[in-house]
Amino acid sequence: MCLLGKCVSSPAQRGKRTSTTITPNLSRHGYCTLGEALNRLDFSSAIQDLSRFNYVAKLFQLIARSQLRNLSGAAQKNYFNILEKIVRKVLDDHYNPRLVKDLLQDLSSTLHSLAIHVGRCVLVGNVNIWLCRLKTIHEWKQQLNNLHIPKQICNGVSFNELPLHTQNDILCKLSDACDIINLGQATPTLQSLSESSILWKKLCHFHFSDKQFCKNLVLSKSDHVDWKLMYFTLRKHYPMREQYGDTLHFCKHCSILFWQDRHLTLLLKDCGHPCTAIDPDSCLMPISPQHFIELFQF
């Protein structure tokens, strides 16, 4: 399939390649918009893959915060259709409700501001449609707030039965402070482990050691630093490092934005699209949700 002279593959089912062509100045010349990429990349299938779910949810949160008014009517409809599937995924599988709650809160705040305080001039479609969508979002938020996650029946070794050093190792693998705090509320032992200065120092190092203005702080060897306080202080001023099981990729040689099928990559040594470069792997660049948004800004 071609889009204004630029080759674009049709949306594929999960497990198949899905790509759209984006040149560095494509959006400047009107060949492609954020909405068109949103329509053509197979996000509906991507959310069924847990390694991609957080990535898509974060991308949709960024769109909700600042890009909603830039979507066409068709793209907005597609956005809400996929969002409904995201909410359904959480309700059915109990997967990461906190992230989706934050997404819906940001979306609700944006729509409330645009539809009620600013007016319909900045929105595509009738303002009553947006008010209806606000109502739907409110219902989704209520469903997530009422979500009850049943206690898992474990016939093997429970987390509490693991050796302390193993529990501590697991805590050190977590990159989200909220997860550490919530886990620390489970038992007195975990509470003690979750307050470890070494744990919070590692968290500071992971998220902020690459930031120019706070590198020296997080690499400090001082024994008198409250690392937990340091973490929450730095978080107010600097973006945290994001981790995703899988992301969209961009080929710098072909200017292709696509989902890379990990199974095909491992089995067939396939980079994920028909690349003509001598060394395709050297041309691949993972695209963060924020970078995805920036590809279409000019």
C-alpha cells in the first residue's frame, strides 16, 4: 500500500510485521501525521502482547496530554477504540491498572479543559460527542477503581518463604518506586527491606546517573545521604528512565517505523522489515513513546 508516494504496509495481525514509512521531514511536507501513523500501526494487536502493553499505554497517555487536538476525526475514533481495548485488557487480566488509571486521569483532565473551558473550536467533531466520551472515561475510571484482584492460590514456595537475600535481590530489580513502596507494605520484613538505603541509592543511579546536572550527586560515596529523599527530590526535576519489554523501531536507512517481531528476529535473523542496508541491525533505533510523538512535531 502507498500513502502519497510513500510505501506503507497494511496493518497486520499480531506476530506479523506492521510498519509505516516516516522520513525525517515527512510530517513537514504533509505526507504523514501522528493520526495516520496511529491508524496504520497495529496498536490493537500490540496491546495483547504484554511486552508491548506498557509502551502503548504510555504512548496513549502522552497523546492524551498534548496531542489529542492534533488527531483527525478518524484517528480520534481509532484512539478511543484502542483505549477501550486497553481498559478491557486491564479488567480481564488485571494487568497494570495503575498505569491505565493515570492515562484516564490525564485524558479526562485534557478533555474537560478542551471541551468545557476552551470550547469546541479546538476539537474535531461535535462538543456533545466529547462530553459523551468524558462520561465514558468516568465510567472506565469507576470500573478500574472497583477492580478486585483475586488472591492467587500458590501451591509452591511463597514470596515470604524465599531467603531474605533473594527477596532483597527481587526488590533491587524493580525500577518503579511505587512498586517498591507497595511491596514494602505487605509484611514487616519487606517494609524493612524497602527502606534500605542501598536500594534507593541503586534506584537513583539507575534513573538519574545519565543526567548531566545530577550525575555527581547520584555517584556520591557519602554515607550521610538520605537516598530515598534524594530519589523523590530528583524525580520532581528530571525525567526518569523508562523500561519497556518491546518498543517500536525506526530504521535510519529505510526511514521505516515498525514493530519488530522478536521470534522472527531470533529464528531468521530478520531485522523486522525488508531492509536494503548492508548491516540492517546497525540502522535500527528503538523509539520511546516521547520520541514517537516528536517524530511528528515541526
